[in-house]
Amino acid sequence: MLAVSCGGKWTTPDRGAEMAAGAGGSAVTGQGGDAGSAAATACTAGEARCNASGRRETCTSDGGWSVSDFVCARSVAVDDDVGSYCVTKADGSYRCWGDDPGGALPAERYQRVQLTRQGLIGLTEDGRLLAAGTLLPDGLPPAASFRATNMWGYKGVCPLFVDGSFAVLLDRTPNVPDDGTGPTMVRQVEGSFKQAFCVFEGLGAGVRPDGSLWQLFRNETIPGEFTEVAFSLRIFCALTTAGGVECFAPEYACGNTGITACAGPEYPEFSGGPYRSVTATDGAVCAIDAEGALACRRYDGADMPMPIDAGRFTFIEGGHDVLCGVRTDGSGACFRHDIRYLSETGPFVPVEPALDPGW
């Protein structure tokens, strides 16, 4: 069963013994091998990484690897409009903290837990969507992934199903109180996708099986060879199959004031690479390079400094003015930047209070 801890943090019970027994078999997005093979790999004393079983291992003074009981994080989710965050770990447990951690999900093993304005939603390891504080539509097919970032809006819960279809859930019926008890709508997106994502008020984007990009507004398609989309209120970027990052003008939210203007006419450029992942906030785009370091640019192309001890990452997710990620040692970290006008964005600073690093 689930329990609430002090400080308003919802958490799943300790599953260390279950992980030690090898239950679930879930892979963690990290570096390292199994404990048996890791000892033969040269390393620097004090270096930490996640092995294939989702456990943190640390390099000892004699150059070997020592496996700990710490279970590495798998992903981080953010609802920065209310200042709340969730970490999902390699053993399927999760923990949420902040101003409104969203209640408790049923006791399951989760591959991702996501904060939404409608309540906490989790994707189980066998592809079911479960919710706390809201009602999901009946009869949903198995989901392959689930990504959403809420920026002031009440729509935009977006699963990608295993058959390649993509839907926007919990699109509120007009004039119905938004209390989680009223009817909801499902807006199905035509065609097939291999990656999909949505942001505030139901705006969505995705990658088609042929590598082209699609964005919901005006149902626009951009040809190319892409693997991942990064999408925020005023920018639309994507990762190419070669590891490059390309940014485009979104066809929405373009006004004549500094706060609502689109990113153009200039967009951030990412030299070097190859990059492994990309995400966006309202003001900056960040990518993980081949070594796990973060490269962040403002919309106008200027560098966005990260804290000097930010570390190296395997997963990142942007919100309105927050960037969260999973480091290569399995810990989670979140950073916030100031945003008034595009020319005044940044720099990133650590979010406080931080998640307990020992969890």
C-alpha cells in the first residue's frame, strides 16, 4: 500500500528487497553494467553510476565497483505552475514532493508517474494508465509512453498507445466544473506516431514513423528524419537521427508583446554533438550531449548557464520555467530560471527544496 510521509510527500513503500530478487526486470536509463562485470571496468575513485539492474554503484579506491542499495531514478516529471515534482525509480516506485504532490496512486509498479492539473497519473509497467484525483476515460488501450507538461492549462494529458495512436485526454467539456467529477473528452489524433508529447491547453506534437514532425496547431507536418520532439509555449525543436538539434517557429502564441512573442526570427543553434535528448522550457532549450553534459540555449541563441555542479544526465524534462533531470548516478535534480521577456531569461538555479538525495 501507499503511505504519505512528512512534508506532504507521497511515496511508495521500499522495494529494495524486491529489486534484489530481480522482480520486474525493468531497465533504467543510465550507464553501467551488472555487478558481476562492473568490477573489471577501470574507473575513478568516487565515481558513481547506475548498473543494468537499476542500482547505484560507486568506484572504490582499488578501481573496482561497489554496488549499493540505492535504486536509481528512471524519470522526473514536473508541474511547475504549482511547484510540484515526481521521481519514478527503476523498481517501479515513485515519490512526489512540493506544494501539491497530487495524492496517492494505487499500489503498482510504474514506468512513469506524471503530475497533471487534473491530478496524479501513472503509467504502469504493463501499460495501464491509473489516476489519483481524476477520472480517466474507460476502455483505453495499452500505453507505450506518457508525457505532458502543464503550463497554466487544464488540458493536455497525452499517452502514446502501443499501436502508435496518440490521444489528448481529459479535454474538458465546456461549462463543466473542473473538479474531476465532470465528463471528459478524448481527442484522437489521426495517423501513427513513434513519439508524442503535449503541453498547455492540449497543444501537442509528435514524430511520425517516417521521421517527419507533426504539431497539432494547424495540423502541420515538417518533413525530415527526427527521433524526438521538444515543445514549449513559444518554440518547437527536434532531435535528428544524426544527433543534431533543429528548432522551428511554432504556429501559435505569437503576439506583438515581449511576453507573448514567438522565439523568432532567431532560434537557438546547437553545434557539436551528437546529442542524445532534447527538451524545452518557456525561454530555453536544453540537450544532453554524448558525454551526458547539458547544453542549454536561450531562444535568442545565447548560452543559458547551468550551476557548476549540475552533473551529467540521462534524462531531462522541461516545464514553464523549470528543467528537471536524472543524473548518471541515478539522482534527480531540478533547476529554475527567471522569465519575464525572452531577452531576460536565465540563468538556471537549483530548485529548493530539493528531493531528498537518499530516497
